[in-house]
Amino acid sequence: MDNLFVEKYCHIKNNSIFVDGKLVYADKDAEGLRAFAKSAYRHLKPSYNKFFKMDEISKLGFVAAEVLISDIELSSYSEEDISIIISNSDSTLVTDKNHQDTIDDFDNFFPSPKVFVYTLPNIMIGEISIRHKLKGENTFFIVEKFNEELIVNHINSLFLTHKSKAFVGGWVNQSEDDYEAFLFWASDKGGVPFNALEMKRLYNIIT
Amino acid sequence: MIYFKSSNIISSLGFDTKETFTSMLRGEIGIKSINNKKYYPEAFPASMIDEVKLDKEFDLIAIKYANTKKYTKLEKMLILSVVDALSKTDVDIKSKRTAIILSTTKGNIDLLSGDNNSFDSKRVLLWKLGEMIQDFFNNPNKIIVISNACISGVLAIVTAAMYINADMYDNVVVAGGDIVSRFVVSGFMSFMSLSPTACKPFDINRDGLSLGEAAGTVIVSRFENKNQQNIIFKGGATANDANHISGPSRTAEGSFIAISKAFAEADMSPNQINHISAHGTATPYNDEMESIAIERHNLLHASVNSIKGYLGHTLGAAGIIETAILLEEMEQNIILKTAGFENSGVSQPINIVSDNTNKEISCCLKMASGFGGSNAAMIISKG
Amino acid sequence: MEELIEKLKVQIIEQLNLEDMEPEDIDAEESLFGEGLGLDSIDALELIVLLEKEYGIKIQNPKDGQKIFFSLKTMAEFIQENQKGTAEV
């Protein structure tokens, strides 16, 4: 029976992007996630106008996935065999508050579809799916902090029951004053052994 | 083997599955005109829980559990739901081999307005909501919270089955719930996707969905129910359209894939399915997409219904309460008519049930779709 | 009319997050939803919100949007015809 491995991983934190633990981009001057995401976008040049319509947390997830998937050979998989399993603690709280602001006052009542649609955490999964044409399993978990056991067990189960062959997984969170992303690519091609202990170690490589 | 042990529904039509089912059988519609500025400047149709009844029932349970903590409306709904479902089994909720999975899209989102001073603002966090439920029952495992738009409920059940098969647990209590709130009503209004009247799934005059609030529970187990008909989880999956974040794929791409994978896991073929519980939200695009998925899978022979015409779209609760109704339909061999439906308005000749029908149903498909291009499918059958 | 069109260009760029666009990039007669700006169904709903918020015009039926939002020019013409306080269409 094949096993899973973490083939590649990335962290985005403190206006810096790390791939496999190494710094690949930073913009210390960008103020806030919106500005940093734009800066990262300009650096990556994915040429994808839909990016600017996204809310901030989806932009964060998009950038992390862009960095992660850019040199993965996707053609060796069928689209439905690549799954996305992500988690966070705040769901879409920042965007939720933006939507709430448009509805608190009946004298200034203008709910906006483009804000509301982003008030679901799995929309980020949708944006990544659309960008990279990934049609496999989706799950979004809400946990107090990154739970390596939960993610590893879930992905292992999907893999061992042949529901999926490769995975984008991890943690993408935005709180009022901070943000953090940790995404990994798991497959049977080789890399770091896929288990809770190693997952915890990888997550904590960037603190 | 994964068995369905029991279920519960907390809704505008009843506080348990049988009561809700009986109301539906009588043709009662839980969707009513709601005229309350707390939710929206103008009146809109929705299925709402009787809060007086909810508080009264909950107070009785709180006494039984010697619990004096304060709980939000959604928490009360969820707790009552789980209590009732548990009471029909011998599952030990305090065991390490019992997990709780919670499905919700927005949780205690009514707290975001800041009008309610009774609760800490942290309560709006979904993991915190989960913790409240876990603590009430003293379950030793970290509660698993899934928030994946409108497929959350079906996804939670499929996940529960997967975890039992992986020998992580023996029993999983799958609970789901969402409330009607200004947050959600105004959001859907901005999408112009709410019908001005009770929704009409699959109908030629369908013009949008109706919102509903509910909580539901299904308990799945590796242990069968002795001395009664068992219904078994056969297979399930999710898949993404990879097409648009709010509109479904016109070719039902993700739904097609999810159903294919469910059949693969179940090791079954389409001709074995006698009935389909569709997502059937009554939006022009969703119902059309589902009809295409059904046709693409050679399932035109199967009867199809949607129960959203009775209780509306209950978001995080939907997949769970609709599965509970499906289990009841299978037990009683009665298919509920699709409330709100009169004449088909989808391009494929699917077999929509328009009258309550006595039919031996042994093998069913449950479908769900949601924002973010998400789709889920689950196959269950009599053992 | 010219002034309204220029104002609309700025408003659309902001409301729809058309980040890399300048007003001069948008042709008043080009189709908004086709090859031109490539707007989608959510953008169409956003334009409905824009019309209500900035011009006090309420559109009840999203299907009317197809004609009204064909181009900036048709949008401007519609606004001029209907902007008499809160006209309901």
C-alpha cells in the first residue's frame, strides 16, 4: 500500500513567504494583508484578474496555493483526484464584519453580494479549485488552532479509501490584526513522511 | 458496515423526526411570512423555530443535566437535537470512542451585531460554539466542526462514516444547525435569490429559495440496531465544479463526480437506486443542474423529491435533517411529495414526486450542492 | 451625459474591484459582460446595488439587468431616464 508524503509546503506570515522553510519573498513595507497580498500577486505575476475581486482571506489562500502548486506536475493526476482540505479558527470573521457593517443601519442599508459570497470559509477552496482546475474532495474545518492530527487523519482516510490521490492541505487564517497561512502538497511521490508528528514539525518551522 | 442508529430534527414543524415527518405528510408548510425588523426591513418568507417552545423544552433538559449555563438559540437547538437522538440509542456520549461532528455555516452569527450582551463576542467563533456543545455532553474528544457551505451536513455524515471505517471511532453523533439572521437574509437578498413566496423546487415557476432555521442529528455507528430494519451507509463523496464561486456548473461537473465516487465506494450501479433526495433549493440554476447530474448518471428511473418546500433551506442543518427525513421515508416506505412543486421546469425528464407516494424504497441517493462550487453525494440502503 | 459616463467609470472600477483599470481603459460603448470587461453574474448584482446606492434606482428583476447593463452608455441612459428620486422599475 502506498503512503503519503509532504512533497512541498509553504508558510506565509509577517509579510513573508517561505517555501520548504526558505524565504522566497518578503515585503516588510506592506501594511496589512490586503497590501501584502497585492504585493505578492505582483511578484508572482499569475495574470489572474479575478484575484482583485476576492476578499482578503481568499487572496491569502490564493497566494499560498499559487506558490505551492506552481511547480507541481499536475498533469500526472486527473482533476478529480486532487483534493483541498483546509482549516482555520476565525472562519471568515473579518469579511463577516464587513458584511455586518452594511446591514447594521437601516438608513444606510446596502448589503453587497460580492462581500456576502465571501462569508463562507470554503469559498477560498472554490477560488483555488477554479484557478488550478482541482475537482476533488473539499473539506473546511474550524478549529481553535492548527490540529495536525485532524488534518492528517482526514487526508490519510481519503487516500487509503482511494477517494483522492493528491492533496492541498493546511491552515489559512485571518484575524482582526494578523494573518497566517501554512499549505502543504501531499502525494505518494515522496518527501517528508505524512504523519502528525512530522506535520506538527513542519507547521512550526516558521514561528 | 456503517449503520444509522437514530435521528432528530428540530424545526418549525416539530421537535423530533417523527413529528416533523408527520406534519409534512399532512402537507403542513413551515415557511411563513416573517415581518420582523430584527431580520430585514421588509417581510420575507422563512421557516422559523418557535422560541417559546424551544426555551421551554431546553429548560427541562438543562434541569435533567444539572446545567445552569446560558446558551444561545442555536446552541439550545443543537443540544436538544442531540439529546433526543441519543435517547433513542445506547450510545455513550462520554466515551473516547464516540465523536461529535458539528456542521454549520454561520453558527451564532446573530451575535455579530453586538446587540446581544449576554454572550462573549468569542461565541461567534465556530470552534467556540462546538466547544459549548462538547462541554454540555462531556464528550472527551475535541469536537470536529465542518463549515463548508450548504454541503456541510452531507459532508459531515460522509466524514463520520469514513472515520468509523478507519477505526477512529465506534459511534459518531453528527449534528448540524443554522439560524435565520439578518446577516444571512440580507446576504441572500443582495443575491436576489430569495423567492417572495414559499419556494417551489423544480417547478417551472420557481423563483428562488426560502430560508429556514433548524437543527438536526443523525447518529452513525459500527454497531447495528438489533431487531429492526437497518439502514446502511454505502458510499459518499464531495467534488468541486472548479467553475464559479456562487453559480453551479451548467454541466453539473462537480455533482457528477461526487455521485460517481459515491457509487464507486458503494460498489453499486445507478439502476439499484430507487429514490433521490435532491438538494432542490428552487433557484433556477441549482434545480436545473441537479436534473442534468441525474440524467448524466442514468438515474431518470428513480423518484426525486426535495423537502425544502416544507422547511426551507436550512444551510448547515440541511444535509442532516434531509437525511433524517430520508431515513424515515425508507422506514415507512412513503415518499413525501415535493411541496411547492406543480409542473416540471427543468430540462431533463426527472421523476419528481408530486403526491405522497407509498413505495418500497430500499436504496437512495442524497445530493447536496453549495457556494464555492461544492457538491456532495451519499448512497444509503436497507441492510 | 459625458460627465455621468466618466463618473460611472470611476464608480464601477471601485465597486467591482477592477484593480488594474483606469477610467480611460473603459470604452463607453463596449459590452460590459462579453469579451470587454468580462464581468460575471456577481458583478451584475453589484451593479444593481450601485444603482440603488448612488442613484436611488431600485431594480426588482435581475433579468432587466441584461439590457440596462449592456454597456456604460446604456447604463447612463437608463440612469438619466429614471433618476427622479426613487423610481421603482
